[in-house]
Amino acid sequence: MFKKLLRLFFIIKVLGLSYEGGMKMKINKLLMGTLIAAIMILGACSSKTSDQEKSGNSQIVIGLEAEPTSLDAHQISDYNSSRAAMEIYDQLVQFKDESTEIEPDLAEKWDVSDNGLVYTFYLKKGVKFHDGTDFNADAVKFSIDRQIDPKHPYHNTGQFAYADFTFGMVKKVEVVDDYTVKITLKERFAPFLGNLAMHAASIVSPAAVKKYGADFTKHPVGTGPYKFSSWNPGVEIVLKKNKDYFNGKAKVNTLIFKPITDPQTRLAELESGNIDMIVNIPPDDLSRLRADDNFQVIEQAGMHLWWTAFNTQKKPFNDIRVRQAVNYAINKESIVKDILKGTGEVANTVLPSTVWGHNAELKNYEYNPEKAKQLLSEAGYKDGLKVTYWVPESGSGMQQPQAMAAAIQSDLAKVGIEVKIQTIEWGAYLDKVFVPVAENEMDMHQMSWIGDNGDPDNFLYILFSSQQWPTAGFNDAYYKNKEVDQLLNDARVTEDKGERTKMYEKAQEIIMKDAPWVVIDSEKQIVVAGKKIKNFKLHPTGVFRFANVEVQ
């Protein structure tokens, strides 16, 4: 920029000398004076910027797929929100870097009773929330009770979609003393410690919730490495480094999250240098970015699935034959190859291969339009049918939603199913999908899920248990099968991993036959960043971690 202004200065100077007439000369002298001042200021700013960078006053700008829906950790249900919010918070325990193995966080240590029902946590002392109040056992109890106790005075400050899944087995939370808290379960629950590392288990400032009420989502306060600074909806969310963080200060001063729904616009902003990191890269551009020395492509196999869900409780998809017909009609291999360009792999079942308990023996529905037509005829739709297909503009883990929808629409047309695509903004989309069954008007819709804790329970129970129909959970197909329910409930209270694996393998077999979804693929986690970003590591849960990231 400095060089450009300098060149412009000399151009105006030359032009000024060639002009005739005193007024024009005076104008050009005035322009030159202004430019000289601008150059001097720019030079000073440039020097100041350099000094700021040396002193650690750095920033990272991240391009998200869509606007976050909440910054209240207890209300988060999508990736854009968790990626923007989770550096604000800590939990009692956390996942290690690049792993779902548990390690201490706000709790120094813990004990588990012999019967597996009582967990006692011994908390770190001297930790402060961003508002200056103390982290203690009361805050832990408040953060859990707020979500699970309908009579809690601050239960009405949010919609806690993860509460039942994360804490549904909790009988009570007791404060033993300021830095000891006891959690008693109703029954054994094998994934409990893993759940305590998830976003819904974040410890929030009771004082802040009491101050802001339902607006806490716009004024979040935790104990994490970054503090909330501002949220300009549709523009950006800004977080600032927590200089008093108990686990050491972050190396980058500011994080800025910008929602950019169009993938090509997001990419253009990266390549122009306006943002430093993007998600959901257009597959056609990946090979070019890999070859560009200005960027780094960071990738990892993820705990991710993308599917199309049916409303199994209303016609026509209350008929298993129609659901199976749609599965046969869609060319999943073509979608992954031609649209996703290898950024995912065709899924063989409803549990990713990266999660233990995955049933490798199962096969997805083959592409067989004739079989689809046969099943539709048997179900009474020989002359075809019409359905509405809800599709988000963009969104958390949604890959290429509109292109994928168009391919599915084309495939279904070939077997006599006329599909009307209805495109909806991400936040409004979630509001329409996750409602009580009696209020849901959808026939079929797109959705994706990325594992929160590395346990099969986090996929199979939360997505297929009949106890997890919205708004209690995320069973977006309103699927119900008594045998599946029993298997998933039994697996939750079984300690033996081998026995749990058998239960999950059997549940997948039944679910795939019942076909509440068309499961398409398991996406790879891919982020593209500028070369100046150092030490950024992807996590299996997909949540971004910036505490140890540097800018050089």
C-alpha cells in the first residue's frame, strides 16, 4: 500500500508540473501535500503495526460457513457456534489435543465410587471467570442444574438441546465445599466423563447469567483462554485474549469469526488476505490450494456424517418401502466423486468408521433405480409422488448442500419422485427442523453430525433413540424402533467395551434396514490457512483450539 501511494504521489507531481494555470497547480500541490501526509501517517502506522505484532498484538480472522446461532455453551447445537464460542469456556475435564482421551481441566482430579454412580471432582483454586467472579463448586452446580432442573430460577434463560443427552442420567449435584463437587447418577453411564468434556458441560459464570438472563447468549462469560468482546450479527464475532487465564496466556491477541455463507466468496476473501483461515473449501479448488505455497491445507479424518432424513411419522415416509426406494434411487458414489471431489468417503452405515463400534460388515444401499421403482409401486406410488426437500443455504458441516440437493433431486426424478427444494437460512433452518413432531411440516431434509466425544452413544443414542425426538434431542427423522431403543439403553449402562460394541453393531444393522435416513458420506475435516498460522491442529470433535496457535 505504501509503495502504491508513493507511485501515485510521483504521478500527480509529474502531472502537476505539466499543467498550465495557477489554480490547477495549487490543487495538485494540495493533493501532493495530502498524499505526503498520508504516506507519513501510513509509514508511522506500518511501523506501529510491526511493533504491535512483535509485542503479541496479533489476530486471526476465521471464515465460518454461517452465522453462529448462540454463544451460550449450554445452547450450542451447531459447528459455527461451537467454533466461535468454545474458547470462551472450560469444562471439568477436557479432551487432549488431537484425541478424545480425557485429561483434567477445571478439575484437578476426580474419584468414582465402586458402584459407578458417584463422581467426586476436586476443583482448581484461584480460577476467575472473565467478569472477575470466582470459579467454584457453586458455579459447577449452577451450570448443570440450570439445564436439567425445570424449577431452577434460570432454566428459562435458554433452550438446552444437549441437556438430556449430556446430563439426563444425573440424579443430583451436591456442593461438598467451595472446591469439591459431587455428581450422583441415576444409573451407571459409561460415556459420562466424555460427556463432561463436551460444550454443554462448560462452566458458565452464574453472576453473568443472573445479570443478562436470556441475553447471556450475547454476553457469554466463562473461564477460557479468550474473552468475549463483541458480536455484530452478520459481520463478525470478536474474542480477546484472557490475560489472566489459569492455564497460561494465549499467544494470539484477537480472534475474529466472520460468517460468509458462499464458499467462493469465503475462498476469495482468503486469497485476498482479508481472512486467515476458512472451512468448507470448494472441492474444485483444493488441488490448486495444495500447490500454492501461500497456503497450508490442514486435514484429518473426522467423526462426521452427512445424510438426508425422512419424516418417518407422516406419509409417504412412514412406509419403509418408500424410504428404501429413495435410498436405492440416489447415486451416492457419484455425489462423493463428482461433487465432493474426494473430500469425503461414501458411508456404509450410520456410524463413522473413525468411531469405535462401527459395523464394517454393513453395506449401504446400492444405486439401483429399477429396485427403487419396484418398491414405490409396491407402496402404492406406481405413478410417482411429490415431496418437499428442505436444504440450508450453508451451515455447520453441510459440505455442498445445494449442489448435493440438486443431484438428489435429479436422481429421484428418474424414478418418478418430484422433489421441490426449499432453501432456508441456517439459523431458521435449525428452528424448522428441530421442533416437536406435531409441528414439523417437512417431508425430507439435509443434516450432518460430527461426534462430540468419540463414543458411539454420541451418534446412535442421540440420533436414533425415540427418547431423543426433538426438542429433547436430535432424532430428526422421528425414528422409533423398540429393539434399537433397548440396545442403545443397555449399551449406555454397560461397562464392557466389547459388549457395548456388539450392541452398537446390531443397532446399526437394524437402523440401516429401517432406512430413516439416506446416509451419504463421512466428510474429512479440512481447513485452509495462510502460512503465517503456526501450530494449529484439528481436533476429532471439530472444535477449533487457538490457545497454542501463533502468528508469524
